[in-house]
Amino acid sequence: MILIPCPNCGPRNSSEFTYEGENKERPNAATATKAQWRNYLYLKNNPLGWTTETWYHSSGCKKFLVAERHTMTNEIRSTKALGHQGGAS
Amino acid sequence: MSRNKPVKYSALGLFKRGLSGKEWPRVWRDVELKKTYDVVIIGAGVHGLSTAYYLAKNHGVKNVAVVDRAYVGGGGSGRNTAILRSNYLTPEGVRFYDRSVDLYRHLAADLNFNVMFAPRGHLTLAHNDGALRTMRWRAEVNKVQGIDSEVIGPEEIKKLVPYMDVSDETRYPILGALYHPPGGIIRHDAVNWGYARAADAMGVEIHQKTEVLGINTAGGKVTGVRTNRGDVSAPIVINCTAGWATLIADMAGVKLPIITHPLQAAVTEPVQMFLSSVVVSGSLHVYVSQTDRGELVFGASTDPYAAYSMRSSLEFTEELAGHVLELMPSISKMRVLRQWSGLCDITPDFSPIMGFTEVEGFLVDVGWGTYGFKAGPASGEAMAQLAATNKTPEIISAFDLARFEEGRLASERGAAAVGH
Amino acid sequence: MSGAQGSSRGAHRPGEVVDRNRTITFTFNGKKYKGLVGDTIISALTANGVKIVSRSWKYHRRRGVMSGNYHDPNCHFQVNDEPNVRGAHRRLEEGMVVSTQNVSPSLKFDVGAVNQKLSRFLTAGFYYKTFIKPERLWPTYEKVLQRFAGGGKVAATGHHVPADKRYAHPDVLVAGGGPSGMSAALSAADAGSSVLLVEEEYELGGFLRWGTGDELAVAQSLREKVAAHPKITTLTNAVVAGRYDQNWVSVIERGLPVVMESLIKVRTATLIAAPGLIERPYVFEGNDLPGVMLSTAVLRLVNLYAVKPGERAVVFTGNDSGIAAAEALRAVGVDVVQVVDARHGGGLVRATSSRGVLSGVEFSDGSKVLCDLLVVAAGWTAPTTLLNLSGNHPVFDEAGARFVPGPDLDDTVFATGGLVGDGTIDEILAHGAAVGRQASERARNGSVTTVAPAFSPDPHLPLFFGTTKGIVDFSEDVSSKDLLAAAHEGYDSVELLKRYTTATMGPAQGKLETINTVAVLASANGESIEETGTTVWRPPYVPITLGALAGRSYEPVRYSPMQAWHESHGGINIVAGQWMRPEHYGDAAKEVSTVRSGVGIIDVTPLGKFELKGNDVSKLLNLVYVNKWSKLEVGAVRYGEMCGEDGVIFDDGVTGHLSEDRYFMSTTSSGAAGVYAHLESWLQTGFPEWDVTITNVTSAYASINIAGPQSRELLSKLVSDVDLSNEAFPYMNLRTGTIAGVPGCHMWRIGFTGELSFEIHVPAGFGAYVWETLMEHGADFGITPFGLEAQRIMRLEKGHFIVGQDTDGVTQGFSAGIDWLIKLDKDDFIGKPELQWQHDSGAGFRLVGIHPNDPKQVPTEASQIVMDGTIQGRITSSRFSPTLNRSICLGLVVPALAVAGTVVPIRLPNGTIIQGTVMEHHASYDHEGAKLRG
């Protein structure tokens, strides 16, 4: 049960989160070729080592965060909140 | 040194050697790694070993080395819950897995090694009408291909599995199940050893503790591999790894649409036999069978995030236990004895990736997710044919790497995900 | 046979835990025996002179007490309805029914013992070499093999009482309550940390409990200090079963009343492993005979339970534990005829038997001694499991002949006691205290300043196997002969050897077997133990019941506020995802007719509902839906479909424009959570600058669809502040007003059923009230409640598809027959690239309406459409329409068949083929929608 340091809530059990997957840069949908688009949809780096990925605190603050995690040790060395903290402020 | 058939195993042989005390010969030789082969296969699991076996047996290609960084069958082939079935969703999937089950049926005799295939009958439970419809879909697709599958109701399920709670009292009552009588279980290690022994007898070399460190290419063609025991040249290199598929493919400069997730399993202490069928529940994400030793073997879904660690988790056994007891509430005093983990390579459409890549001579037999072991024989047969003839056999034509870029996904999502 | 007040109990022992004044009656294999309060099953049996307590699994060899602890593989029993009870640990209880497992017909005359005679032929792995032909007989062979499966019986009926789990968050978790563990706990607590101390025996003390008078005094003193310390929580008869990522630790509390055991999930800042040492068996011919016991088994039986394990004893020892056992035996009147010390050159050759039990011992000097008890003290195994699970790689200490922690210990995990070294009591306590301080420092400060004193194993002879072959794995009946044969056959790495012979795969999971197995393999390969390595240590450290792991089920059932009304008015429930809702009220066809001719109401509360607020909502709608939303006026409602970036349809619903910056979105019931996450994902990760807030109001509103030609008249009776006429409130519009006096209700005119209908969303607290009011006022119109099935029939009559039923995981937008909805001239929206390509290529199945030519034939859903031997489509929805008095279907077919008028063969489950005709529209009823728009 790894601990994910949620930027809003602090370290919480990973069972509170939904894993969204390895981050991938989205190509320009208007100009992407089929190969580029399907690369984006289906190809990931799948590294053995540090990876950058998104988690969603589905059973908590419902915010998305980006984490850097090591895929062998499950150590998380950074998490970052994403924009849109909600509402007109 | 090349012989063709291994020294025969039989009850008479046991008796004779028991009397004389003479030892059996080695299952496979321990030989030096040569500098060149016709084919190098990376991964000594059921896929790699069966490919080597069929290369030698069906195509006379014997100058083959199977290399593995650990021991024979140490990866997914030795960690799975050994369930065999062919009740898949897509016609191409059904055809393929059924060929594999058919080969499994005769494997003990073919390899002269008891692999203990027991057609116990396979049940996939449906707990809501959507799932029941999917079971019906699978049953009908199966029937068109001549596979024995049918949808049965709670009463018939109860006859097959007396310990199952088929009442309305459960949180997700069982509405029915896809019943596949030819499905069953097998001794996975025996399959690995049997293929290794038979391949070795025909001249194939098996090299354990031999780690591939790099793949050499020149001008868009593969030329060989670099290992911790030396460099080897070969015009054909086949990636038969699971869990490491992208790491190996990266060495050849080939990108694969695969993500790697751990898959856990657990076993209980042995008790007297009470469960003869293999039981799977997609909604409850659990599958269970009872081995001849009397132990229950369980599995569930893959771990929810990508990782290469094969460490076990507590939440896996907690969820698993909860769901198993929903199905069979009276077994709560059985004890979980051990849990373990392996790695699964997951593709976008839950079907494997087999055949040619953009690097000539570098072939792949990967992306086997949670359904690789049951596919071993048919994969080996097809990959051997592909490697020997340089043409893709029809039975695996739907599983080519190019399908992703070309938008031709083969979607087994309904059947494969937690189907076992 | 009595044995009550100690017919085989020796003189009083200072550390004894039995109460000689309180007896317990129990049965063993049908025979009555007596024991004492405080006895374990095994100590009571031994006190009664029972020497043979079980038969081994494979060869059915007679077995007696061997290690006499929890892990003793010879001491498993069926106790009442519980299989595989560890008899050397489980305390005796009044009326216990104890029996041996896997013997037939009885322990004494077990037919399986014929295996023993065949053992030279039935070597480990023999079954791989036989039963190969004829193939069709394998199931029969299998049944024969299964009869020899070990283990007890599990009941067919009965529910378990849920064992609640709990959590703990100590600063320091100490696994093991022996002297080192107690010392560590005390010093960590003194340093200010909260400590959880877990001990697998019924009381703290570890090996001190069966020690000398001084050792007993030390144990007592430590126990008192621990009990008095406010910062230490102690659990006995509890085990640390596994250590997972970041010190997530499972602890099993056993021996609880009502529930057998329960799980505690601990997140501890630091973990101290202090499990002590496990005595290791010695491998020699006859080592599994009843009467051969390890020294700690003897020390426990004698010093804790005052039991005489035999009359005439011989001791073979390589350390002081054997000497201590000899002294203890003498103290209770056992005749110790010989003590052979390996440290002085003594060697044990074999044990011999008579009538299946130990009768004598042969030594390497040629001497033969008669005895009924052989005490063996060959050395210790370090239970490194917790360290391995922490990522540590223990190393083999050659001089000490056991594994010690490797240098790569995680900095939040510590070890003390036997795991680390040997010493005097003071040295053990000092090391424990230092480690306790270290763990406390690490927990509090994140770093360690205390230095622990040097502590390492004493030298020990490497006594793993002697000169003869003996049993290595007692539960699996694997001998050193089996191991050597397997290794020579090529199963020569430790994992292959384990899998082939099954050594270490039994209930002790290697704790008593692994080191000897590795030692034998190492000798076969000419390697060291370190080079050979061990198999992987996995959790759980001790087996855990499914009941404890499962705990209590927390799968909430969701109900609408009107559910009680449904159930008391004939509603038959269906499980729909997390929700329970009515499928029908007795006659779905009648519900359909009533709705189409009059009016009916359905509870659609499970519908996903979101309020979207902000200046950029229409941008979000344009992004997630395939159609256009910028010009949706206030008060208007539009149907929308959502696709993924792969172009696959994943949800649909209607969204209405409530006011300038507020919209109301609906989704499918099962898709609600997914759509919410989808919307938030795009907002937070893609367009954080947009001004949009989403509130999930699915449960905040009770939703009711009032459908039928008289729906307007009915609703008018309850609404006065909104003009419900068709001119003022047209189709695909929404209004907000007061219904039955409840303000703030949204109403919209949409048309899933195809009738004039008003879907109202009422603040949930008033849902039941509004429902009942509708029913009351609707009585004049002959109102009926209708359920999911009637709704399904009506939507099918109208040709409305259901995402996930009429579409699947590969169905892209242009397959569903709503091409007009997909606006490819829009700017980038989710799914656009793939939808463009699908549009250009025309690929993918097509959803069409199909009418079976025989109107009475209702094909089963998922019936396949097979032509030329290949599957060309399937029926996705199928019902008998009471409105049209014929069967109607939707199906997915290849594009070539998706032409109106095409006749397709439909294969029913029983194999018969019927013909169906592809229709022009999906709708079979009012496809122009006249009824909706009225």
C-alpha cells in the first residue's frame, strides 16, 4: 500500500487514488497524422526507473496530480498539483 | 551432441530405476554458449521454449539457443495460476486459444512428460444482466467455432459447485455463468520442463543465467545479441519475454504499445478436495481453482498501476478474500499460505503482439497480459512457422504489431480482463 | 488411559504454565483424554503418552512431535470444523474434538502407508515421469492422487462472523516479544515513541520462558516493566504477518472470542524485527521417527508443561541448547543415557525404529544406544522474512552457520536479537535497547545518532545433514536423496529444485526446510550456501484465514428516496451497478401499454447528474461532446454523445442550459463517476484556465420521468409557477419551478420512451413526497409506476441505443447511426481525429434496427449473425413489443449488411437459424417523434 503525498491532503494510501497512467504529450489534434495520433494513444515509454504519471484522488479531494515514481521501488520523489483549484475566486 | 528424443519416462522406467538405483539423465544439457546460432530466443518461458521445440520438430531448425537471465520457467510461466480455456470473445481469439488447448490435450504424450492437464470445467460467473449478455455473446461466438460453451443458470452452477452461494442474499447475486467444460488446469512448471527437455533432445540449447544486455542491428536488420556470457550472432532474434518486453524491444529500437503491471496470486493451505471446477467472476475480479494437492489457487486483477516490482501487497489478499467469501462463504476458516507476484504486459486491445517488427529478423511474441500461459503451445507453433518460413500464419494474422497504427484493434476486453 | 493429574507430568517446573488443578477433557481420534488448563493440544497428548500424532502427507509415515512449535509440520489437526490447526501452539479447550488429517481409515492402520513401501519408486517428482498414457485416463489418475492430498476438511455450509479490521499508527512496531524485543520496546518508549509490541506466543518472554531460574526472573521483570509502560501496547498470540511498501504491516490477532482472528493494518514509522531464532532439524536416516525431537521442543514440553516426552533419552548436540534440554529432562525424571557433543567430535549416523517408533541411535564412533527419545540440537535458522520483505538481502555468515541481515537494510527497518547475533542476557538486552533508541530517533527525527554495540552470531558448526540420507521437508516428505537426485537430473538451481521436489512448499513455507535444502543443493553443486541462495521469502509469515483477510464487506447499496415505496408496492428489484432499483411491478408489458395510452412514472434517480457553473461551460461541452453547444439558449436542452480519444463511444446524456452560467448535465447511471473524472481530468490537466466548476448532484436530486399522453395534465396539477403548454415549454427545453410545493425543481422535456414526457428533478429530501403526490393525483388517469424493463422496451420501440449494450469497447461514433450528431466541422473535440478517419474510411460495424421475419420470434440478445461461416454481426437488444405486437431488435452488423431490406440469418442459442430484416430506422414506433413534440 504505497503512500502518495497528495499536494492537498498530505500522504494518503494509494487505494484512495485512481491511476491515470504515464504522461504523454498530446499532439496537435488538427495536424497529427494517423501514426502520430495512434502513437499518442497507444505507445508509452514503460520505463524501468523514474516515470512521470498522473493520479486522481478519487476518494479524497478529487484533484489530479502529477507524480514522479520509480517503477521498481515505488518511491515517489515528487508530486505536483495541477491547475483549476475550482470555482471563481 | 544431438539426439532426437529424450530418454523415455514411464512407470516401467520408474520401477527399473527404483530397483537399480540408477539415476535419470539430465532434463536438459548444461552447455557453453556458442558464438553463432540460426535463431536466438530471448526468454525460457513456455512461449520461448515451445517456439524452440516447434522450430526443431516441425521445421528442422535446431541450431537454436534459448537464453534466459534466470532459470527455466522463472517468469510468468512459473507464476501463473495455470488455467486453460478457449472461451474467448473474438473469433480470432477463439480460434487461436482453441488451437492451444488442443495442443495441450496431447502435450503429455507428445513431450513424454506428464503435464497433468485436467479438464475440470470452467465457469465465468455473471452478476448483472450486462455481464450475462457478454457471457451469451461469448457462448455464441464459441459455438460458431465449434467450441463447447453454454450459458447456465444458478441451479446448474450449484450442481457443479456445491459450495457456491447462488442465493439472492449476496451483494451481487449470481444470475448465470458461461460454462466451458473443456477448460481446466495444468501443471505449469511441467509444461516448461517438458518443452525444454524435448527441445534439448533435438539439439536446441537452453542457457539459463544468461542475460541479454543488448541487441545488435545493422542496416535495419538484427545481427545478434550481447549477453553477460558473451556475444552471439544470429539473423533471427525472437523476443519471448513477459514483463520485460519493452525493455528488450527498446534494445532493438522497436517501440511496443505495452504497459507493464504486476499481477498477484495466492494459495491456501491444502484441504480435502471440494472444488472441481475453475471459477471466475469478472464483476468480483477473482478466479479460483483447487489443485490436486488440495490448495486453492486464487488470482484477481492486475495491480492498478504500472510497475516492475514483484512485491506482494496486503490489499490484494484482502480484496481477494472478500470476494472469494462472497462466492463461497463457508470456507472462511481456510488459510492463505503464500502470495506472490509476476509481471503482465498489457496491450490496448488485450490481445498479444506477434510477428514481424520494423527491424528485419527481430520478431516478437509479446503483450500476453494475463492470458499468456494458456497460449503457449499455439504461439510456439505459429512463431516457429513464421520464423522458419518468413510468412505470417493466418491464425495469428490479427495480432500483428501494425494493427495499432492502422486502427485494427482486436478487442478482447470483455473476455480477457480477469478472465483466466 | 488417564493422564489427568500428571501420570506423565514430572516434578513441578518453575516456569510451568499449566494449572495442575484444572483439567480439560477432549477427544483425539474419537478417544477421550484429559489435559490441563494451559496445555497445548500437543503437550496434552504427549502427557497422555501419545507418541504417534499424525501421518506424513505423501508416504504416510508415522510422525510424532518434532519441533514442538507453531511450525511443527507433524502437529496439524482438524479441530472441530477447523482444518490445519497447529497443535503445538493451539491451547486446549474443553470439549475439543481433535483428529488427524489425511489418514484412512485411522491413524493406526493407514492404508496410505503402502506408499512408504513404494518410496524407492515414488521419489519426488515421480508423477512427471508417469501417468502419461493413455491420456484419457489422467482424470482417473488425478482422483487417485487427490486422495493423498494433505489437509483437513472445510465445511460446505455456514457463514462466518465478520472479523472487523482495525488500524494502528505507532511510531515503532516491534515484531517479537523475547528479551531483545522487550528491551527494544522499553527503550523506544522511554525515548518518547509510541510502541506496538507483537508476540506470537501467549505471553512475552521468548526463549527465557523455558530457561533457567535466572532467565525466568529476567523475563518476569521485563514483562512487568512492559506492562507498566504507558507508551507500549502489547499484543500476544499475535503475529506480524507481512511487511509491505513503506512499512505498511499486517498483524494478525489470534485466539479472539467469536471470530478466530482479526487483521490489524499498521502504518509504522519504523519496524524492529526481533523474531528470535528457529531451531533447525538435522538430516539423517530416521530423523522423522516418532521420538526424535529438537532440543527446544523438549525444553518447551518439560519446562512449560512438565511433560515427560519419553523415558530413556539420548542427546546429540552442537550447542548449549542440547545440554540445557538434557538437564531439563533429568529434572523431570527422564533417564538421559548419553549426550554426544558434535563440538567434541561426536557424530550422529542414524536413528533406528521398532514398530514404527524410535528405538535406538547409532553414532559415528560405532556405538549403538537404545532409547525412546532422541534430542537433536543442530543449530538455528534466522527467520529473515521481514527483512527480505523490506528489500534486504541477508548474507550467510559461514562461521555462525546462519543468515544475518545484509548491509542494505532500509533505514526505517531495524533488527535485533537472534537475527543479528548471540550473547549473554545482558548483551542481548543492551543491543535491543540501543536498537530501540535508534528506531525511536529515526521515527521522530528522520535520522539516527545512537550506535548499537557490536553483536554477531557465535561460531556454530555447520550441521545441516549427516552421512546418511534423511527427511529434509517433513510436510512434503522430501528427503536429501530426492534433492540430490533432482539436482543431478538438472533441477539444480534452488527455484527449480523447490518446484520439482516441492521442498519448502508446505505449511511452514521453508522456515524449517529451506536452509537444509540449500545446504544439500550447495553440496551437490560444489557451491557455498551464499552462492546457492534461497527461494524467495513471501508473505504471509504465518497463514491467515480468509475470514480475517476479508473482514466485513463494505459495498454500499445505493437506493433512491422512493425505494421503500417501490418495494411495498410490488416492485421487483434488479441490481444495477451500485444501485438497487425496480425492474418492474409485476407486468412490464402492461406498464408499457399504460404509459403509451395514459401516463406512468419511473424513478430515474440513479441517472448521473452534474451542475456545471462558470463562464466557460460551453467550451467544456464543445470539448467533450461530439456536437455543438455554443448556441444552446438558456432554457434549452440538447442530447450529446461523448467519445474517447480513440473515437469509441463511452457515454451519452442530455444537458440543459439553466441560466447564463449554469448548466445541468445528465449521464448514464453507470457512467456517472467515470464522466465526472473525465470532465475533471480535462479541466485540471488540459484547460486549468477555464472557469468551470462541477458539482455532482446525482444523489442531491430524486429524478422522476412522467411519461405518456396525459403527462402534461398530471404535472399541471402540481405545478403553477411554470407554463407547461407546448408553446411555452417546447420539446427539448427545461424549466425550473415548484412541484407540489417543493421549490427549486428542474423539469425538462426529453424523450427516451418516445412519449410526451417531463423528467423532473426534485431535491432528494422531497423525492418520496413528490412521487406519492404524483401517484395520488395520477389515480384519475389510471397512472402506473413503471420500472427499468418497461423503459427498456419503450426505448427499444423508439430505437434509442444504450451505451455499453448496443455499443461495445470498439464501437466508434459513426457506428451508432447518429452520424448527424457528430460535427466534424467543429474545432478540436475529444475523439475528432479518429472519428474523422472513421468517417472517411467507412469502417466499423453499423447499428441497425432488425425485425425478425417471424414476429413471434424474439431472438436472445447476443445471438450471432453468421454468413459464409463468419460472424457478420449480432443482436444487441431484443424484446417483444406490446405496442407493435411483434419482436423488435437492434443489432451491430458489418457495413455491407447495413442496408434497409437486407435479410440476415440470426443464429439462436439452440442452433436454429431464423431470418431477420434490416430496417430503415432504429425506431419501430413514431420515428418522426410526433408524440414527443406535442
